[in-house]
Amino acid sequence: MLTPYTDSSPFISSENDWSEEKILDSIRQMKEELRQRVVILAHHYQSDQIISFADETGDSLELAKKVSRYADREYIIFCGVRFMAETAKMLAGPHQKVILPDLEALCSLADMATSNDVESAWETILQFIPPTVIPITYINSSSDLKAFVGRKNGYVCTSSNADKIIRHALQEGERLFFFPDQHLGRNTCYQMGIPLEKMPVYHPHLPSGGLSEKQIKESRVLLWHGYCSVHQGFSVQQVKQVRKKDPDAKILVHPECPFDVVEASDMAGSTSFIINHIDQAALGTRFAVGTEINLVNRLAIKHFPVKTVYSLSPFQCLCTTMYRIRPFWLMKSLEAVREEKEFNHITVPEETARMALKALENMFRQS
Ligand code: 13P
Ligand code: SF4
């Protein structure tokens, strides 16, 4: 039986009491000591220090798939944001515990669609159209929302399989309801030939989502009014600046960027797509990249001086919640495992997990 951690627990000391060197040394030692019991998974947006301790890195889909490879580990320490850790918990075995080193590491995009708001939107749109609407939730969503989708036999998708999932779902139903990221939905569907006017945006806080009966009836895809505040910051103006100053540079962006940015860029894809594309490019290629800054800086250092990589934006595009997973909290997570203390365990209610898993499995079957 694990002792729960409380703020007054002696094993937690303040981050300021530790030098960086001591923290990193301590992680190194405990990771080695606990290597049979713990696996550390890290998303590409984590800081270099966290990445250096990861057993596995990946985009959202890869990390979700990697969970099953570590069924022998008692603990999964997930260095990413909460929806990723919740997904890992649902995909892990009942004997495994998932730790998110900082429970405040949320995703502002995931928080833009609550399951209550989506359920009431669902009722609203079904007043106007037959029930042949397929719900698709981006993996950047709460487990409650994934459970809602599972109950309707819909799909989860990620940035790396959205086209496959959407293509498949469009064969099953006349219409899609896609949430929470309007940009991923719009960018992917437009690539498949769906015109913009067939993809109206549903605003959860407006009556009837701010849409007329005609708009809903004539839609092919209803997009939720959600966006990632990090990727929303990239603009066509920045693309034009790069084209002017560095005309040979390739512009590579994440599909969470706004439609006009993706259209003006050379390519869009998931974080792993961006990494692989730059890895495989010819020597001398130059890239302006529209995604989170930790990843862009890591790619710039990795390829210097044979390829040039820099951010599309002159501003710091940091995902501040990913950045909450600092080495100190990774150290505390390992320390809790070693001392048999309960610390930042992720839990998902059983029925929610059961229905959310249905939506995740529907995705895995197609990708
Ligand atoms: P990827 O699945 O492409 O890694 O994206 C996750 C994410 O949160 C991007 O903002
Ligand atoms: Fe969420 Fe955006 Fe951060 Fe990705 S970059 S985790 S979508 S807030």
C-alpha cells in the first residue's frame, strides 16, 4: 500500500534547495536503480534535459502505441501533458501506475471542449440533421470527451493519422463533428477536397453554435471552435517574411497552425513528421519551422552546421504547460517510486476509461 504524498510530506523539498547538477545526478542514479520497474516516456516538446532521460520519445500516436511495449514496468512516468498521461493510463495494464510529474501540465486546447458542452452541441445539431454524424475527437482532449465519442462509436485521431481516420469516417457517415481543434480538422479536410464553406465552425457559447439550420444541413464537417494557443500564434505575415528574406528555405508547420499558414507553407505534419522530414533532407537544406520552440531549437542544434533550422516565428512559441515538467519533478517522481510513496498518479474512472478505450481502439484499427 502506497503512502499518499501531501504538501507536508518530508520527502518533498523545494526546487530552490537543489542545484541543477544535483538534480540531474540524482535522476541518473535513480533511473539506473529503478530501470526494471520504471519507463520514462517523453513527448518531443519536452526540454532537452527531460528528453535526455527518456527511454522513448515520440509524437502523440507513437507514445500511445509505445505504452504496450512496457507491460513489464510497474510505473510509466509520462513527461508530457495530462491528456497524454491519461491516454497512457487507459492503454496500460491494470497493474501499471502512470505518473505525470506535474499535475498542472494541462493542454489549453484540450480544455476548450468539455464533454458537457460537446454533448449539448450534439443534441443541438441532431435537431437539424439525421443521426448519421460521426464524432471525431483529436487526442488532445479529456478522457470524458473520448468516452463520449466511444459511446457514439466515433474515433480518436492524432495529427499523424487525422487524414486516415477522417477519410474512413466519411465513408461511414454523411457528416463529421470534429473537436476540439478547428485547425487540424479544417486543414486535413481541405486537403481531401472538402470546401471551406462545407466546414462551418460551431461556437459552443452561442445559441445553435452560432450556425443557421441551413449551415448545419449543408455541412460536411462541423468544426469545434478550439485552437492551440501556441500554434495559433503563427501567421501568414511570418511566412511572407521568410519567403522574402530566405527564399530557399522550406517552411514546415504543424497542422494545428491556422489554415492560411498551412496553405502558405511547403508542408505540414505531426512533430515526428517534422523531425523525420528534416532528418532525411539533403545537406544544405534550410527550414523555417512552425511548431513549439523546444523542438525547433533541438532540431537546430542537431543539424548544425549541415542543415539550417529556425523558428518561423520571431517570438518564443513555448508550450508553457509541457515546460512544467522540469527535472526537479522528474526527480521527485522517481524518488516517490523508490520510497513507495503515491505521487501524481493519473486515474481515470472505470466506465470513462472503458468507453474512451473504444474510441481509441476504433482509431488503432484504422492506423
Ligand atoms: P503531435 O501528436 O504531432 O506530437 O502533437 C501533439 C501536440 O500537442 C501538438 O501541439
Ligand atoms: Fe496543447 Fe498546444 Fe501545448 Fe500541444 S502545444 S500540448 S496543443 S497547448
